[in-house]
Amino acid sequence: MSSMSLKRRELLAGCGVLLLMPTGALAQATTTARQLNLRNEHTGETFNGPYRDADGPLPDAMADLAKLLRDHHANKVGPVDIGTLDLLADLMEAAGQSRATLLSAFRTPETNAKLARAGLGVAEHSQHLLGKALDVTFPSRLPDAHRKALEMKRGGVGWYPRSFFLHIDTGPVRSWELFGRDLSHLFAPGVRGRLRTVADRMRLHRAIARKRLTGAP
């Protein structure tokens, strides 16, 4: 591990960011910067820029991403898993997507329990609790992104085609699908069946945000 990498990890610790780093990930970092373009549907906050380079995660970027990925219900920042960010970046590249809309990331135990009591099908030991899961949607080609995520075999993949989002995590390799019958309450008033336009999808995501629901394990 380089002295630069050690200094960056010290900076991250000083900023109060708990960074989850897979074994050997720093040594395997790419020689060019990795970038993400994200928008949090619930808060409207955005991140657009590099988050790591050949020496590892960028402290300022990690601090910004920790805020973006926080549990907005409890307004609490959680750990940032660099492997999950890399998975998202690789998936976006594979699916030809330049930006992603974030629906859910880190989740506190209190929020997870609240969603479970509401009957939203969340897992008791959700990867969201560890900061290792993301619920995202893209402007286009979401079914393609689902197939690419399955092919990667790098963790869990949840597919919600009628609600137009994808769950990815870096936990055990597994997959599931939920086609929307149990998620009918997530749809905006008057909407029935499969939504076909980006505008429709964005209206749906705003409705989800207003109701403060997430729906993924």
C-alpha cells in the first residue's frame, strides 16, 4: 500500500467517513480516475465527478458521497463501500448510462424496522444496513442494466420492472424479481400498467419520494 493511500485513509478517518474497502482493492485500483454522476431523488442532491484514482478513494469525494448516500429518513450518514460504488460505475458503463438516480442507499436499523412494519418487504439483515446496497434507476435501458448486473455475479440483484428501479449490492450472489402486484401503492394516482416514458418514470419516483417508501430488501 502506498504512502499516498495511507494518507488518504487518514484523511477519510479525520472527516468521519467510514470507508469499507475490499481486501486488495487499493492495490487493484485503476490507473485512471473513476467517475460517477448521481442524483438523490429524495433530497435533490447530486454528485458528478471522480471518486477514486490510482491511489484509491478521493477524501473530498467520499465525504460528499457519504452525505448523498445517507439515510434521509433519519438524516444519518453511514459507511461508504467503495466496492459497491465500483459495481455501480461498472454497471453504468456496461449499460451505456452516464448518470443514475438514487432511490435508496444506507439505511439505519430504525428506518429498516419502520419499513418492515409498513409491510414493504425489506430484509431484516439488509445490505442497506451495511452501506453495501443501492436502489437506482437510469434514464433508459434499465432491462439491459438488469441483465448486465446478473451477468457480473458480484452480489445481489433485485429487479422491480413495474416500479422502474434496480437493487444492487455487494453481498452474497443472489437475485429476485418483484413485478409490482404488491407494490401497487407505489404508483402515482391514476397510473396503471407499465410506464413507458422518462417523464412518467420521474413522476413515479417523485411520488415514491413523497411517500418516503423504498421497497428493496
